[in-house]
Amino acid sequence: MIKWAGWLIVLYGTLHTLGALTVEEAATHADAWFSGALRDDDLSAMSPANSAYWLSLGSFGVPLVVVGLTVLWLDRRGIRPPSFIAWILGLWTVIDAVVLTLTPWPVLLLATALLLVGARRASRHEVD
């Protein structure tokens, strides 16, 4: 279960980032990103280049990949991931579901449930 949770988290983060760069065409603003154009940009005005950056590379996608890979790394070594990872991910997912109902948040909710159940089962085996 922990392994499935880790892979779902990696998949979600990867697809979000790649989808933003390709399908949403955020990558077309890469020249502005790397030329320094965003440094003096007004965040409250949110230019198209700035918006594209925060939708793709500056979004939660890359950190989610890191979290998912960390969960997988821990699982491969027989280390139970701390439950706070699942609780924080679950809370964030519920907030996302309330704010943006038409997103694939159920994938992260499933990953949260798998992570919590898997961690609970692993802790039972540690006690035995």
C-alpha cells in the first residue's frame, strides 16, 4: 500500500508539471523565465509568463514528486513513512477539493488513504 501511495504521488506531481508545460503551453514562456523578466514582475498583476511559471515549475508538482520518491525510498528500506506526511497531504487535498472541485484531487486522496493504512499496518508489524 505504501508503494502504491508513493507511485500515485509521483505520478500526480509528474503529470501536473508535464501537463502544465505541454498541454497548457506554459513552456512557451521559458524565455521570459530564464531572461530574468519575472524578477521585477508584480505578483498581484500576475503576467502570463508569471502565471505559467507558477502553474508549472513553481507549482506543487515538483515537490510532490520529491515527496512520492521519498515515500518509495523509505518503503524500499523497510522504513515506515511518518504519518504526518499522509495527514498533511490529506488536509491539503481536502482544501484543494473544496476550492477547485473539478481537479483530479481524488487521486491524492486515494494516495493519502493508502499511505495511512499502509503505515498503520507497518506499525502493527513493528510491534509484533
